Amino acid sequence: ASDAQEDLYVRLEALAYLASLDKIPIGRLFEEYLRSPDAQIQLESVITIGEIHTSDAVQLLGLILHDQKREYFLRSAAAWALGNVQTVESQEQLKRAFADVRIDIREEALEALVAIGETVLSALLPGIGEENEDVAAGCAEVVSQLTGDNSAVFLKIAQNLQQPCPPKWLVWLAGHMSPEELQAFIGDLAVLNKEVAYALN
């Protein structure tokens, strides 16, 4: 059994190398393994795809993550792998998962984005203004978990809050800031939209 497992890893590493050359579509390379009746083979395939870090790999992981016909364990693995890639494209895929019907998939996306850290702000702050309420709320929740004592996050919130009509979830985030923090990063609240200033007071 151990020899078979080792053989699987060798084959998957070979496929990863071929995928990195970008000459054969990654979906074609891994198709047999992702369709395998063996759940462990499927799982190891997703983990391997997550190590390739190409745009095609991110797209394939996104397809797996958003495929509601896939088993939860596989979609969860895709979210974890996308979190490890740490590109804007992978973060956008995770952001899309906030619109998923399954709460546990949304939670996987949340954990993956929080684990990346403040570099996700460029993808998530625009997401706070998304029309899809679930995506907007998910983005706001990630940012709220990144605040802590992080002045860079507070600064981004303060800068975006000074828009003529900031999204409601951005105002919600600002509500988590103390009066001292608001004063330090915004200064006079009079520069804000009157309704926003009233809400923060």
C-alpha cells in the first residue's frame, strides 16, 4: 500500500511539472485523477494543483471550489489551496465563494483569506461595495478580523470612508474603530458624508 501511495505522489509531481511548462491544459492533465473513485486520489490531486501557482491552476481550483456538485472535502481543499497561492486572482476566487449556498464553504473562504493577512485588502475593500450582499458582508468580515492593532488596515478603511457615498459595510467596519482611532485616521468627521458622520457618532 505504501508503494502505491508513493507511486501516486511521483505521478502527481510529474503532472505538476508538465503543468508548470504551460504546454498542456492543466484540466486535461489532472482530469483522470480528479474523476477517480478514490477520494484520497482526488484530494491529493487538488493539493498538488495548489502547488503549481499558475493562472490555469488557480482557475481550475476555482472551478472545483464553486462546483456545488463536488464533495465538501474537495471544495474545502480547493479553498485551502487557493489561500496558499496568495495571488489577486486566487483571492478573487475565494471572494466569490461568499455567495455560495453552503455556509461551510463561505467559512472556508473566510479562514483562507484571513490567514493570508493584510495583502488581501486590495481585493476585499472593493468587494465591500459589491451588489451581492453575501459577498459584501463576507469581505467586511475578513477585514474586521484583520484589524487588531493593524494601522495599515485602519488607514485603508479611513481613506475609503471618505467617499461621497461609502458602502454600508464600510461604515459597519468603521463602527468597530474607537473614537481615538477615528480621530487619528480621519481627523475631523466633518469631511465625511453627513449620514456616515452621524452613524459614527
